[in-house]
Amino acid sequence: MEGNSIVEVAVPIPIDRPLAYLVPPDLEGRLKPGVRVVVEVKNKVVTGFVVGLGKSAGAPRDLKFVREVVDPDPVLGPELLWLARWISQYYVSPLGEVLAAMSPPPAKLKQVYGLKRRPGDLELEIMRATDPLKSAIIEALSGAKPAPALTIRKRVEAAAAGTYGTIRNADLKRTLAGMVKDGLLAVEVVACGRRAPRERCDGRPGEQAAPPAHQLTAPQQAAVEGITSALVAEAFRVFLLFGVTGSGKTEVYLRAIAEVVRRGKKAIYLVPEIALTPQIMSRVKQRFGEKCAVLHSKLSDGERAGTWARIMNGEVDVVVGARSAVFAPLVGLGLVVVDEEHEASYKQQDAPRYNAREVAIIRAREAGAVVLLGSATPAIETYYNAANGKYALFELPERISGGTLPEVAIVDMRTSRSLPGSPFSEEAERQIGLSLAGREQVVLFLNRRGFSNFVQCRDCGFVPRCRNCQVTLTYHLHRRELVCHYCDYREKGWDACPRCKGANVDYVGLGTQKIEDYVSKQFPLASCARFDRDSTSKKGSTEALLADFADGMVRMLVGTQMLAKGHDFRSVGLVVVVNADVTMNLPDFRSGERTFQIVTQVAGRAGRGQIAGKVIIQTLNPEHHALKHACRHDFKSFYSQEVTQREELYYPPFARLARVVAESKKETLAREAAKEFVAIAERLGKNHGGKIEVMGPSRAPISKVKNVYRWHLVVKGDGRAALSNFLKACLGEMAARALADGVRLGVDVDPQVML
């Protein structure tokens, strides 16, 4: 082993440290931090990241060798490797899992062959006599660019069709290898990827076009000047741009990006939904040309690899994308924009459970860059930081071009009258008809997919449930299926009860399909479309649907929370929130905040053009403070009431939270693991320097998912680093005692969902 180098490799399995491997002689010099390698861990072959280099002196004698190198060059530079370590530490997540989430899919590698030296005529004649295939390969490469084996075969077959016909792969590979060995050919391993598809800027007639840059309002101008001063100083600063819907936040973003690009630096523009990237990319490209790129998880592996390579090669100034775009490998970062910063979709729900907003702030801090957070309904924690001077605050209190915020009315569904079978009050149904008659568009919002929440037999009370999860199945009309939205288990819909064979079947509750079905029948002359996860699952369907609505080809749009996130619809005159209670009644301390945000945001889709907008909110709880404040577009009053409650209950922003979930296929094991964690946390908490509170354990609100039982608990602490270190100490003791087989512990720091 003496003389061999070793590398530290972070592998994507739940261990808390990198592993050491020997470097084979043929790979010496090719392994650098940030390069992916194939290694063996516990008899499994996995792909990990090189995170350190060293010599074998003093290393254990039973180290394994690195099997192969995946990347010819590092895919993550020093800045992103540092960021990965911070995420691993703060979110209590294995470094290998963090690195795997940050990086693009491994690029496909290809070997490119070129002539190393030009043989003379005599040598060529000899080779023709002894091996015609070698001769044909030399002729195919003479005067041509180096090429991979497949291209060479096509060239040879095209030039010598009568001689060869089809060349066998084995013969070609053997001949090429021999020519490399003889010094006739040079071979280079390169990564191949394709560009992401161009986002439409000037697509079909009627598609939303980016409005020209307008004269800034006074509040916009003040914001741009304040942000520009920080950009000129090249000093880290976080700004909150708090502006009502339609107040021109996007224009401020674009002016800030323009200043960054003018100064030779780079920018990241984060949006909360992939569906928003075409609209935003259109505006970005009109300002900044082709030196822009889209980066998100719905790109194919080849597209993501190609885009990643463009960014690393310095061909991109501005990256637009959803959560994972915060990891774009830009060198010289000057600005990160986080639009709709309050959105829970910035939080990754699977390991590693990072929040892209917080990661953006940490990355910008280390790069000396500026962060611009924007929202009409800021997160309570974000506004608290602005109110207390940690973030700089700029406000845009009015819509641009003199537009007014829509008129909002709350309808008490306990007392309102409805037509038989209608999900709407009489007033809402009347307003829908008036808007359609006036050639306006209508948005119907319900944050629940499917046709009905569940199916129930009226004779025996039977309700079908998922056989894998502790949830009822949602009925989808068009496919006549009962579907679990957690594990995708499906059953055929039934007309007779499978338990008692009764035919008295009731479809209980509302889903977007049921709304679509009803309004399509009630208003048959107005075209209707549905905008949810089910209707936009195919590639390109989201862009096509939004373009149809922007063109006016679709008059009514029924959708879930995807509708509420930043879409600029110019002809919407009416928004109906069909049931505002869906988010209000969740077992989560943020339920009131979520309700205020989503109602305010979806209401903001109305009246953005020349049409005066109206909003109708249907609810069974009209006295709820979130709805009362949303009705008046009054964030500050809502914030004041909410933050007072949070302080009394010791919730964020006054405490840090972490949720620990114990999972097992045996409920008793999950419960015992959760209880043991609580016992350890309570014991260690007595000696902890800060304040620690433990709540639980209890069954998770959704107590079984994919045949796995779930128990959870919540830990409260008074400091960011202190809470993470405390959790690591608890997990260390749990590991020392060894969990029972099949038990998993998941940690979610700063959880956004408590289900």
C-alpha cells in the first residue's frame, strides 16, 4: 500500500463522515475534490464525491481501491463544496446525500478518437493490405475532426459500403484499441450533454409577452437605488422587497440583475414553481439575451448535464430556476433573487431537507453577494428579521400604473344558499356568469386535487382507504380511479360497495376535477381547463396550458396552489376561493399563516390589467383572523397578531424547531425509537447551555405511508447552530445504542410541514 495516494469520499448513505479509499496507479492525478467516483461500501457499489486528498501513510491496511472516475473534471467547485458542508452540519444530513442533491446527473462519457500522426503513403498501403478496417478508419479521420466510435463507424460504412456493410461493434472496438496502442490514434474522454430546450420568448400569437421596462414608481426607484448601492459596495446584504401583488417587484429584480451583469458578475433568480420558469425566462431573455439558462429537476438528465457544463464554462450570466437552482455552479456570484420567498416549496421535503431561501442567504454571505427576497405575504420569520433591522426593508404599497387591489368578499357557507349540487354560493355563481358575459376570465381556486375527497357507502358506512397508507383514497372521475396521493396506490372506482354490495354510493367533498366538471356543464359556452399536478404531469403541458389561458382560448381556470404563485394574468376579473378552510384546519402552527398567504396570493391574480378585479372567499369560518386580514389586504395587522401568538407559544421566529420522525414497518418499533429519542433529548437538554423543549412523541398526523408507520416529536431550541449540535449529540447516543433493524430516524430542521 505504501506510495499510494488516498482520497476521502462522501457517499450518499446515512453515515456522518467521509470514507477513505486508495487511488489505483492509473487514476493518479485524475482525482480532485468535487469529482465523482465509483466505490464499494458494504458490498454495494455507489457513486460518491471526492472531498479530500492525502497519503496512505498511517492509513488502515484494508482500504479498498476507487473503482472508476465518473467525471473528467470536478462538477462542484470549492465554494459549493463548502456550502455542502454547511448544509450537512445545519440540517443534520449526511454530506454524501447533500452533494448528490446539489449536483447534476452524471454526464455520459464518450471516447473521442483522432489521428496522432499522419502515416506516409507506403505505411498506408501496407495497412491497406494487412487490415482494411484500419486503413478505412485512418481515411475517415483524415482531414476530419476527432470523433467517437459511433461516428467513425458511420463514416466508414458510408465510404466503404460495398466492402463492409455493417461493422460489428466488437471488431471496431478491437481495432480502435489496437490503433491507440500502436500510437496511431489519440483518445480523449469527454462528457456529453445537450442543451436545455429554449424557453419561448416570442411564441405563438397571444402568448404572454414581457412588458417593456417602464418608468419606475418612486418606491421602486428607492428600492433599486438601495440595492444598487449594496451591489456597488460588493458587500453582503439581505433585502426584503415587500410589495402588494402587481406592484412591480419583478421589474426591481430585473434592474438589480442588470446592474450585477453590467459589473461583470452573475445572478441566480429563484422561483417557487417550475411552472413559473417560462414566464420569467421570457422576461430575462428579453433583457439579457442568450447568456441565460434554466435549471430545474424536470429537465432530462442530458439537458441538466449540458446546462451545468454551460454554466461552469462561463457561458451563463443569469440562472433561472426552482429550488435546486440555488446550487448553480456560477463563479463570481453577485446577486440571488428569491421570488415569493414565503413559499413552503423552497423547502426540500426529502433528505437532505434544506430550505433554498436559507441556503441562498448563506451562499451569498460567503460570496459577498446581495440577496433580494420578494413577497406580498412575507414569511413571519422574514418580516421579523426586517422589522428588527437584520434585513433591509423596501415597500411597494401600490400596484403600478394606478391599478387597484381587487375587492374581496367573504361568503359564510353555513348560511348562504346554493343551487342543488353546486359547490358555489348563489352569489359566487352569479358573479361567475357576469364575468364570463363581460368577456373576462375566471380563476376558481381549490387546494385539493381529484373529484371528491373520498367515496362512502351510505348503507354500511364503508370508506375505501389506501392499503399502504393511513389515508382515504381520492376519487378521480375521468379515470374512474381511487388514488392515494402519497404512494400512488390505485383502485378501480366502484358503483357497488365492495363490503355490503349496496349501490347507495356517496362522493364526499370537493376536488378540482369536481369543480371543473360542474362549471363545464353549468357554463358550456365558456372553455374550462384544470391546472394541478394531475393535469400538468406531461412534459410541456404546463407551458401549453398557461399559454392557452393567456391567449384567451381558456376562459375558466380551475386549479390548486400552483395558481397562486406569481402568474401575471392580465384579463382575470374574478377569483373564487371555493373552500378557504382546507389549509386553515391542518394540525400545524403555521396553518393561519398559510391560509393568509395563499388566499392573498390567489386573490392577487385578479384585476392586474385594466379590469377591476373581484374576489369571493367561501368559508365555514368567516371569523378567522387570517381571512379577515386577507380580505383587507392587511399583512401588517395579520403579522402583529400572529407574531404575538408565536412569542407566547415559543415558536419561530422566537425559537428554532426540528422535527424527528421514527419510521418502521412495525409500529411498536417506531414508537419505541421515538420514546428513546425523547428520553435522550430530555436528559441531554438538562445540561445544554440554552433553552431546549421537547414535545411528544405521538403518532404523526399521517401515521402510515407506504406501509411504514410513523411516530414523531418536536424539539425547540434557541439558536441555529446550538440546535443542530444538540440534535447531533442525541443522534450520536441513539447510534451508540443501535436502532432495531428496519427503524429509520429522519431529522427535519426548520420544518415547513408537520404531517
